Amino acid sequence: MSNPWFRMYAEFAHDPKVQMLPEVMQRRYVMLMCMRCSNALVTLQADEIAFHLRIDAAQLEETKALFLAKGFINEAWELLNWEKRQFSSDTSAQRVAKHRAAKKAAEEAARNGHVTLPQQKSNALDTDTDTDTEEKRRAKATSKAEATASRLPADWSASADDIEFCKAERPDLVPAQTEQRFRDYWIAQPGVKGRKADWPATWRNWVRNERAPHGAAGRTAKFDPTAFVNRGRPQPGSPT
């Protein structure tokens, strides 16, 4: 049986909220994610969490206070935004549980004498084609559902981290206006492919490449940081 795993995004390496933490706190945050992935965090008591993190009670209280302030957890040590970042399709736990339940029911039926007789082969035409058609229908429906889910939802909004990135990367843009342009553009695209896990990276690429508004004439060329810093200063060769 494969070990459980979880999604960890590349933005962990440059997210200011994470990278401003001491390295020891970053490690504890990753350890909490590991415990949540194995479903241990939802049942562990405070002293058990401290044992997993290899820290004492005082250090645990310090860690909890910091993570609460950062918005990583709530009072019950539940990781916020965990469900938003992880997908049920990443794990086969539900399928395995269903298989085990069916197997257990069959074994109990056999012990109680309710044995299902093996199906006799009939002279009817082979219906494997019907099975293939049903599987193709299900695959098509699943593909259509995934394509619909991959579209940017109409109520999408940039997170606090996305807004901070926009302010730091492109001070010439107004985050709220940039968010609206991004949403209007993306929803209007036909046949957009991708997964929700890509939205942080998609947003950042959009911000980097978005042209800054320039009066009523529309948009100018890509933002020039040198020109932005030197705006209003006399240029060489220009009249003073």
C-alpha cells in the first residue's frame, strides 16, 4: 500500500509569510502538514503534537501563538486552507475503504451461509462491447467535469498573498483593477485548460506581463522599473 502524500506548492520558497519565519518554525509548519496528511493531527492532543515536533510544552505554546497570528491554524490546530489546496482525487483512500467494506460483507455472508452461486455462462451474445461503451461514457463525463472545474470560477478573487505579490512586483498596477482584468480575461477564454493548483502561478505570470494603464489611450509597453524610479527627474540633454 502506497504512503499518503500531499501537495506542496513552489510558492512556499518565496511566500513572505512563510519565509519571514525562523527556519525552525518553517520545519514545524511542514511537520504539521505531514501530520495532517496522515490524519493524525485531527486526533492528537497537545502533548502528542509536542512529541511529534520534538519540543516541550512552552515551545509548543510559542509555536501555536505564532501560527495563529500568521493564520496557518485555528485554536484546534486545524490547518486553514488545507482542503482548498488538496484534492480528493489525489488519494485512493475512499476506493480502498469501499473495496474493504465489500470484501468484509462478502466474508460475513459466506460465514452466515448466504453464498452467491457463480454466474452460469449463457448462450447470449457477448456484451463486452456494452461494458466498453459504458466505460467510455464515464470517462467522457469525467473529462467534461474536469474541464469545467478547471475554468476559473466566476467568484474567484486574489488572496492576500496574491495582492502582496502584485504590490511588490508591480507597484505601477492597482491590485483590485488587475484582479478584475485577470478574471474577465480568463473567464472569457474558450476551452481553458489547467487545474486550480496552477492559479497562483497563473496569477503571478499575469501580473508580471500585464501592461500598465496609461490614460485614455489604453496600455503602454511593459513596466520599466528604471523609468519609474527616475520619473520627474531631469534627463541628460533635456532643458532644465
